[in-house]
Amino acid sequence: MDLKTYLKTLNPDGREVFARRCGTSAGHLRNIAYGKVCGEKLAVDIERESGRRVICETLRPDVDWQFLRQTPRAA
């Protein structure tokens, strides 16, 4: 699902809580939902905090996420 759709599933307080968990503001998330480009770190935070309902690939299709997803974690 895209970010705009996900944010619509949350009530205003839920959007504020979600934004704080992502390390940003609800207003900034709304801007991203309507087309502003977000940084890669925020894309990862949104994916994590949304429980993968919104994935990095939908937020930043210009980034080679497939390469990163195949890279083993450092020990």
C-alpha cells in the first residue's frame, strides 16, 4: 500500500504517534504521501514502523533496494 492510503487508516492521534516513531512529523509524512521525496533512512523507518504495510520500494523507487535486501547483515 502507498503511504497516503496507510495514513488514511490512522486517526489524527495515530498519525502523530506513527510520525514520532518514524522520527519525523505528521506534516512531513503528509508531504511525502503527496509526492515529496523522502530520504532513504526515513523510508526504512516508515517500512519498519508500518509493519511493512508501506515498503521502501514504493517510497523511493529510484533506490536499488533489491541489492540491499540480498546483502547479508554484518556480524
